[in-house]
Amino acid sequence: MPMMSELSIAAGILLLWFGGEYFVRGSVGLARRLNLSELMIGLTLVGFGTSLPEMTTSISAALSGAPGLSVGNVVGSNIANILLILGVAALIHPVVCQPTAFYRDAVALTLATLAATALILFGHIGTLSGLLLFAGLAGYILLTFLQERSKDGPAGEMLAAESEAAGPVPDSLFLTLISIAGGLAGVVGGAWLLVEGATALALSWGVSKTFIGLTIVAVGTSLPELVITAVASLKKQSDVALGNIIGSNMFNLLGILGVTALVTPIDVPPDLLTLDLAVMVGATAILIITAATSFKVVRWEACILLGGYIAYNIVRAQIAI
């Protein structure tokens, strides 16, 4: 029943959105009570929290025998993060980046993108590959923390500001724990509803689960990044907006694919076309080249990014039909 599938998808996206929001706020609140630095909160909890919807959805899809949804969600989310979310952010206010941190993160994102693309093209992401991907993420977090822990430079300030962008935190320990538990339950339940609804919708439309994962699921699970990035741009904290996008893509490629493969090895479906991987790699290259040339993304470049996202979805829909 298509209507029930659409309702399930809508309910799943809402649960993922609100669950991720409250999980992040609760986690940030708990971290502050434990006297963790704003830098570490922005680097780990906010990055992990905004990627939690993608992670739970990908794991749920892989366990339910829908690897197309699982991998398509990661690839589609990275495409949406750059072309859609960065486009929206730069359209609101030009996005400026801090050179020192950008060079480090650009190299890390390039290596992560190439490694994940190679594994996807290979057709199988096993336990060892998952472990290596996750180890890469842990190494990146450790390197960044060691470089920025003094918080003297703008890069450290940017990471600290990411925790502030998470929004107000609960006032009491009880509400903090309720926020974490409720947010986690919402994300898990939302992921289940989204996967079930997306699978049924793919069958009713006669398209592959990979296509649904690349489009509806990818955009739905990227809503937390969209909200945080848009809010940062409205506040003219554009470095936070760009940092959130790069960090999210790193978590998607290394953390989500890595953890999902550790839970259950992933057989990549053949209908995850080279087009999708080419667009993801191309979008990443455009992000790095555009930001590296002037250390900012302006409004006319935002229009190109958004136009590219629309064009990609039109072409992908034509292939899926």
C-alpha cells in the first residue's frame, strides 16, 4: 500500500529528526556536566549525533537484507550534504573556511572518499575493511584533537562553536538522561520505519532500493545536518556550516560504512551505478577546489551546487525508471 509506505517514511524521518536533535542536546549536556571541553564535544558528540540517523538507518537496512538502502544512504547523504546543504548554506550567507583546518580536513576527506569508493567498487565491504574504515575515523579525531586542543586558533574555536550550534541543553541531569534515551529510541524507531517504508515504496514504484536510498532516505537522514548548517549560516557562523558538512561526510564514509560492515558484511548491489560514485567524488572535488581557491563559497557558486543536485536527481530518476 503506497500510502502506508509514505506515512511510514514520513513518520520515520520525523522520528529521526527529533530523535537526533534531542540525542545531540542530551549528549552535549551530559558532556558539559562531565567537564569535557567544547572542542571535544564539537569534534565527537555533535559530529556523531548528527550522523546518528544515517548510521541507524544503514545498519537497520543491512540487517534487513537491503544493502542498496544501506550503501545508497551513505553515498546519497554525502552528495546531498555538499550539493544541497552546502548550497542552501552558501545561498543564505557566503560560507568562509579557516585555511589551516581546511587543508587538514580536505586531505582527510579526500583519502576517506577514495578509500570508500574503492571498497564500494570492489563490491564487498567485509569486517576487516569496516575495522580499517573505523580506525581511520578514530585516527582523524585523535589528530584533530591533538592539533586543536589549545583552542588558541580559529580552527579550535570553530570546533567549539559546533557544540554551541547544537542548541539549548536540558537543565537537569534527569532531563539530560531522558533526552539521550528518548532521542536514541526515536532514532532507532525512526530508522526502522524509514527502512520498512522505503523498501515497500521501492517495490510499489518498481524501482530499486538503491534508488530510494540515494534519494528519499539520503535526504531524510541528512535533515539534522541541514538544520544545524542552516542555523549556523543564519547566525553568520559559516565556518561552522562548512565544518559540519566535512565532518558529517567523514563520519558517513568512515564511521557509518565502517560500523555497518562490523555489524554485518555488506554486499554492494550492482545497481549502485558508477554515476552515483562519480557524482559523490566529483562533488567532493568541487567542494575542495572551490573552498581552496578563495577559502569561501559564495552565492553564485551555491546556485551551481543546487543546480547540480537537481540535475543529478533528474538523471538518476530517468535511469531508475
